[in-house]
Amino acid sequence: MSTTPASPVTVLGLGAMGTALATAFLTNGHPTTVWNRSAAKADPLVARGAVRAGDLAAAVTAGELVVVCLLDHASVREVLDPVAADLAGRTLVNLTNGTPAQAREAAAWAAAHGITYLDGGIMAVPPGIGTEQAFVLYSGAREAFDAHRPALERLGAAHFVGTDAGLAALYDIALLSGMYGLFSGVVHALALVDTEKVPAERFAPMLSAWIAAMAGSIPHFAHEISTGDYTQGVVSSIGMQAAAFGNLITTAEEQGVRPVLFTALQELMERRVADGHGAENLTGIAELLRK
Ligand code: FVH
């Protein structure tokens, strides 16, 4: 058993996620200093043992590791710009959702002020923080990641994805893109069966099982995307799928459900077929997505 004391952590931003992060640090014995624009949000954490920082400068100088989780990139810059000098020599871990370009801009800003920077993407909802389902992506300063990994692992499995600070955001946005593709299909499917008063609860287990089975295709899709070869092991050609896809659009229209979530995909499939790739796999539409 390790006798190393849990390292001090500062958490800036106590919205739903920041509160969950601070709670995970506290639960695991890390001396935790907290700050939020609306100070009252710190009260429940202070009751659990957190230290309320008197002001922002006191918050960022309370320890070596400063975790920030605010609404967006603009709010991070607004909060951190005035305390850049106080942050010098410390490690800043930015777990605010953002784009790769924003992450790189934040990394450049940090470097210009002598701040060690890690950008992160949280793949969990607040109640999931600290559970086995949660994982967090990090990119940027590798040595800082290694040094602070024991603390960062308190939030969820910690994955370092590269020294380019923008990579965690890229992985994060790509994972969210997959999630929203899934969610939009699920909502459309439930709306469709609802038009005939099929109880959603009766249909849902079938939908879950179908999606789980289809997720087994992801490794093959990945191989095709990385090789650019969409011709191997074709069992459901895009030509066949494009023909059947018309029924998906028509059924939605006939049932009174707007097919807007699928019309872009239909257009890509038909273009791919028209371009002579009808015997290939669906994954080839990636060629049309690239600008
Ligand atoms: N909650 C979730 O499910 C997702 C899971 C994945 C990661 N996201 C991202 O995490 C960031 C924070 O999300 P959140 O859930 O904590 O969001 P809110 O509960 O709305 O809290 C927002 C905090 O940001 C503070 N804030 C906003 N604008 C400013 C500003 N201009 N100056 C200072 N602070 C600002 C706000 O403060 P206050 O309103 O309480 O005073 C909250 O602390 C986010 O990037 C998600 O995309 C969450």
C-alpha cells in the first residue's frame, strides 16, 4: 500500500462537472481548494472539507496542480488571463470542452506565461466521475501527465493521447460525433415506432441489442478508413444499402416523421454509387466527407 500523501489540487469552476471533479479529489483524500464565479456553489464542497479560496489568485497558488472546468473556451480565457503570472511554474489541466484549435491556442498562451499545460476531454457525465465507466483524455505536456497521473486517475481512467495539445479535443469531439450519430438514430427510431403507438419500452431492448450487434463492425470500418480500401469482405454493398435506404426515408415521410437526420447520409450514399462504387462498403462515403 502506498504511503504517499494525496497531492493538493485546485479546481476552478464548480458547475455540475467541476463539482463532480472536486468531489472525486476530496473523496480520495486530496487537499482540494475550490473557486467558482458564483461563490455559493462552493458551499457543499466546503462542508465536505474543501478549502474555499478567498480569490482567484489564492486558488491558483494553493498547489502545483490546477484543474479548470468552465463552460467554454471564452470563459476559461476570461478567468485565467488575469492570473497568468500566478499560474507560472504550475501545471494547468483544462478539462473544458473545446476544439483542437482552442486547445492549441491555450497551450501557446500557457507556454508564453511559463505554465505547464495539459488539455483534456472528459468522457463521462458528472455522476460517472470516479467510476469505472469514466475515462478522461489528455494531451500536451507528457511529463506533467506522468507526474500528476495518480491524482488524475481519481476522475476516471486517464489516457494520454499525444504531446500535441489539440489531440485530446480531437478524440473527444470524434467520440461525441459517434455518440450524436447514435443518439440521433435512436431518437428517430423511437419516434417512428411511436407513430403506431408501439410502446417505446417494448421496442427499446430490441434497439439496444441491434445497435450492440452493429457496433461489432467498428474495427472493420476502422481498417477500411485507415487503408482507403473499401472493397474487402463486402457483404452489404453500398449499392444495395442505397436502394433500401430510400425505404427508410419514404417510411419516415409516410409515418409523419421528418427524415432530416438521414437525408444527408442518403445523398452521400447515392453520390458514391453514382461515382461507380456501388459494389464497395458503406465506409467509402468518408471520401466524400473530406474537404
Ligand atoms: N456535464 C456534462 O455532462 C458534460 C460532460 C463532459 C464534459 N462537459 C464539459 O465540462 C464543462 C463544464 O460543464 P458543466 O456541466 O460543469 O457546466 P455548468 O454546470 O453549466 O457549469 C459551467 C461553469 O462555468 C462557469 N462559467 C461560465 N461562464 C463563466 C464566465 N464567463 N466566467 C467564469 N465562470 C464561468 C460557471 O460559473 P457560475 O455560472 O456557476 O458562476 C460554472 O462554474 C463544459 O465545457 C462542458 O462541455 C460536461
